[in-house]
Amino acid sequence: MLTCDKYHMPTSIPEALAIWQDAAEGSRLVAGATDILPWAREGRAGDVNLPAMIDLSRVAELQGYKVANGRVHLGANVVYQDFLTDETLRQHLPCMPFCSIWFADDQIRAQATLVGNLVNASPAADGTPPMLALNAELEIVRLDGKALKRRTIALSDFVKGPGKTDLQPDEIVTAVICDSLPGYGGSFQKVGQRRSLVISSACAVACIKMAEDDETVEDIRLALGGVGPVPVRLDDIEMLLRGKRITADLITQASAMPAGRVASRTRQEYRRTVVKGFIEAAILDALIECGVPLPNAAEVENAHV
């Protein structure tokens, strides 16, 4: 059971920071609050009483998004359902609809925030690999006297390990800022121990832009989650594929490369096998979303088995 002594609902960033700065040790920030209840149950945290909960869902500055100068600024209260239903977000973040459809169910997607998923820093977090592929940065704010002090940090530097981030005790994440990729094909692959409301054992994301000849990879972004303490960007595979004519042999070569990155505590051989198939499937599915001919139709069928 989860209980708290005080429940605050600030409506501005300065108000939220002032409450957070004065909150007793052990207090928690929430927005969608979809992870804290499962955490506070028998078998995980058990019965939990918090000194205070600070609910950020009514902070106006954390709502909505904007697209400008090749980047998308997502307020910290943007939820996973938005990536499915908002046509602008679907266009500019082509991997996120596929990530979101895998994320829990309709009710949870309508509450769960992307930023909350990133801040939790789970090695298997669905949102982290897509945001790594999109060169995401986090916008963070704190109070310095009465003034707001902001900083940004790359997501790759923000996540330090399982449940560990660069966020300081008096700070709040206000936004995630990532690349806008209209015209790219996107995909997301995920596997877990059950078919419904699956928590991933491993996941992979791909974003691909093809050149005008529909055969050459102009740009590609790849990332993996669930294979080690932190999700990883596959820069070496991107370098292999970028500027190359896409072929079945090239995809096979690329998909074999990341197996050595598997550094999880459990089921390493299983994850190595899964990762190979996921990279192949992610590339093929992203190519399908680009609307270009695939190098080998048989591979498409295998990728979806």
C-alpha cells in the first residue's frame, strides 16, 4: 500500500521547485504516477509511506510540445498515448508510435510520461533506446535563490546505471529535446516473458532515411535496450550502413555485430540470439515504413515470425 503525509499539486515550475526544495527526505515527484504504485507493493518496496508526493501533472509549462530548427521539444508531461494519436508527433518521431503501441495498455499510456520513463532509468525502459536514437537531451531546472537555473544534458550522459541518473536532489526534468526526423522510416522491436503488458527483456529501435535512389542509406539510427546496465546506441553499425547500398548480405552482417554488447546479468545467450534477430527486423521494418523495395522478401517473413 502507498500512503503519503502530504500531497501537493503545484501549477507552475517555481512553485513546484519551492515545494520540492523544502520537501522532507524520501518525498517523491510524480506526473503520471504509473510506476510508483507497482513499486509500492508487497514483493518490491512493500508498504510505503512518503512524507510528501509532488504531483506535476497540472504544471502548465510542462504540457505540450513544439517543433523548431530540426528538434522536437517535448514537455515533461507528454504521455505515451500522444505518440500514437498526434499526427505531428507521428511524423517527426517515426519510431515512437511503434514504441508506444508496445507500452502497457491504453489506460497506462494515457497517464505515463516519457520523461518519467527516462528518469526511472530502467535498463529495459522502452523510451530510452528511441530517444538515444533521436539524440535526445534532457532539460533540467532548479532554484537558485528565487531564480530558475536551467541546464541540458545528453540522455546518454544522464542515465548512469539501473535506477541511477545525473539528476540532483533539488532538480526537476522539464523537457526532453530530440531530433525531428520527418521522412524517415521507424520501427521498434520488443520481447518479454508474457504477451500482455510486457516488460521487455530486450528491445531495439531503428530510424532510416533512404537516398533518392531508394537503394542507398542516407542516414540510420539504431539503439538497444535490456542488454546491459544502460541502453546503448549502435554507432558502429550505423557507420557500416550509412551511405551504403542496402543488401541482404549487408543487413545480415550488421545484425550479427551487436551480440557482443550483451552484458546483462541473466539470459545472456538468449539475449544474444534475440538481439541479432531484432536488429535485422528493425532495419527491415524501418525500410518498409520508408516504402522502398526490400532486398529479400524472404527476410521480411522471417523477421516477423
